[in-house]
Amino acid sequence: MRPAEEVARAAALAGPLGELLPPVDFCCAYGSTLLHARPDASSMVDYILGVPDPLQWHSENLERNPGHYSGWMARLGPGAITRLADNIGVGVYFNPFVEWRDKRIKYGVVRMKDLAMDVLTWDRFYLSGRLQKPVHVLVDHWDVRKINTINLKMATSASLLLLPAEFTEV
């Protein structure tokens, strides 16, 4: 992609951040829409949003965007949403199938400390695994891009250790 195209693509991917959602400390877009030049109308753009305080973030987002949450989670409130992510899930709460302009998006919200720990230690191996694939970092106040280089080196090392003594490039 040429630099001008890359800037335009980044601006399009970052659109929901400025117009739709409360502020975040980290955001990356990922998934098949990043790899395909012409995603179809049914394709979804996926985001991971890192925030300092998920309880506060979900409180604000519930006021702005109650329709992003399932009906029962919206009624239970930000405390239940945060507890669900922390105690039952992998630290991430996802709002899927959000309509924004002519696109469909999905976003997962995670506490920045948990994101950094998973990337560095493979604690839950959900976010670290996600960041081992192609992603487009849109917001990076915590330098997750830098700490992810450790994650990528660990993944490469693990892959090499798991290969048989003789192998081909394929």
C-alpha cells in the first residue's frame, strides 16, 4: 500500500474512536478485513480497546451507546460487565455486531494492566495470541507495540522449539 492509501485506511479504521466511543489508551484493529483489499458488506472490523478503568469506561459507554450491549447486560450495568470479563472471561468484554455508518464493528474492552501482562507473560494467552497476528495499531499510549515485540520473539522461539529436527520452509 502506498503511504497516502495507508493514511486514509488508518483514518477510516480509527473513525469509530473519535465519533462513537469514549477515549482509550490503546486500540488496534484486526481480523480478515485488514488482509482483504475489498471486504464485502457483511465483513466486520474488529477492535481491541485498552482502557485504564473498564468500570468507568463501560459506565460512560453505556450512557453513550446502550444499544451496543445486550439488553440484560445493559440492565445489569457496568459493574456486572466488568466482573463478567474479569472473573468468567479472559479479561475482555466484547460488544459484537455494532452498526456504525455503513459498517459493522466488534470491539473488546480490556484493562490496560491486563493487556500488558498477557502480552508479556501469556497469562491468559488470548490477547497475546491475537497480537501475534496482523494488527493495525491505531492508539498506543502505553507502547504496547514495543512490548509486543517481546511477545512476537517468544512466539517465534516457541515455534522453532516445537519444530522437528528437520523441516522445510513450508
